[in-house]
Amino acid sequence: MYAVTIIILFSLGAVFGSFLNVLIHRLPLKQSILFPASHCPACRKPLRAVDNIPILSFILLGGRCRYCRYPIPYRYIIVEIINALLWVALYNQFGISPEFVLYTVLFSILIVCAYTDLDHYRILNSVVFAGFLIALFLIILLDSKHLKSSVAGMLVGALFMLFWAAVGKLLFNKTALGMGDIKLTALIGLFTGPQNILLIMLLAFLLASFIGITSALINRRLKDQRLPLAPFIAVASIIITLYGNQLIQRYLELLS
Ligand SMILES: [Zn+2]
């Protein structure tokens, strides 16, 4: 029974990941997410159902369009696999529960924002605002006893980021944090509550500084480039929501 559940969730996660690919690709270009149906970007031939199966079609076609052999970006299969694995990991941590539903939504938002930030240096307002509406709806529907802590998480996230934006402005006289980062953090706080959002942002800043310093050392040209923050916020959120409690437990055991 467990194996069947895992296979079903992995497949559904991959299908949903496929939809996230469409959002990542089309939303920044202001294209409709429903029409036209999936097609090859090079020869524009519509994909047949058999060529549109998440993960499998990419492997069977050798990563190329069936008609014109145009290479399909690895991004597509990577997003599908990541999302499928995240759904399985969430099930292993939370079972089928309100948390499972809420965090699958959160992780979807994070994947889309991470990639649009990587591609275009943008976190789309449409994604964040839709996220707020869906989150509030789901929390009231499934988890209303935590509504207070969710709202507290949102405020803590927003204030934490506004504080560092102000510090950055004072110290370096430039805006290091975009409004998109601030809104996204407030939204994540709504999902995770006040305690986890602080851990998430500490970890995100730590990862971003580490990668930023390392890449500036390796490649001097990168030094003046702005580092998109959303991918780090996404990775940190995923680690803390899935394993935050275990990490804190381990840490406390080390101390005692
Ligand atoms: Zn083609």
C-alpha cells in the first residue's frame, strides 16, 4: 500500500511539475497558461499526448523534439523530478494532512518564483498575490486554529526583510533586497508561522552569502552581478519545512 501511494504521489507531483514548467515559461512573457497547448518552441508542432508525459517522454525522445530534433531544455525534466520528489518527501513527513496540502502549494510557488528570478530577475506579483489568496483560503478551510500564527509569520517575515532592506540602504546606499523578495518572504511566513520563517531567512542569507562569495572568487566578472535571492529562499524554505524540527532536535542534543 505504501509503495502504491508513493508511486501515485510521485506521478501526480511530476504532472504538476509539468504544469509549473508552463507557468515558469509563459507567465513572465504574459502568455496564456492554457492556450495554445504544449508545442515545440522551434517547429511549433503541437505535442501529441504520448510526447507530453512528464519525465518519461523526455527520456524516450532522448531530450529532443520528435519532429525537428530541437533539444528540449533539461529544465523541464528537472522541475518535474524535483516536484515529484518533493511531494513524496512531504508525504513521508506529514502523511495526507492539511500540512501536506499547504506545503505542496508553497513548494509550487517557490519553484516558480525561483526560476523566474533566475531567468528574468523577477518575482511575479501575480504569482505572489495568487499565493496569498490560495494560502488564506486553505488555512481557513483546513487549519483555521493556526490562522493567528500564520498571520504572525507573515508579519515577522515582512518586518525581518524590511529591517534588512533598511540596513542595506543605510550601509551601502543601494537596495539589495527587491520588493518581490519582501513580498515572497511575507507569503512564506503565512505558510510556515513566525518561528520557521526566521530560520528560513537565516539559512537563505547564509546560503546566498556562501554562494555569492564563492562565485565572486572563482569568476571575478560575477562580482558586480546581482544575485537572485528567490532560489536561496526556496531551497531554505524546503529544507526547514521538511526537516527543520529534526535539525533543531539534533542541535539541542548536541548542546546537552
Ligand atoms: Zn520541433
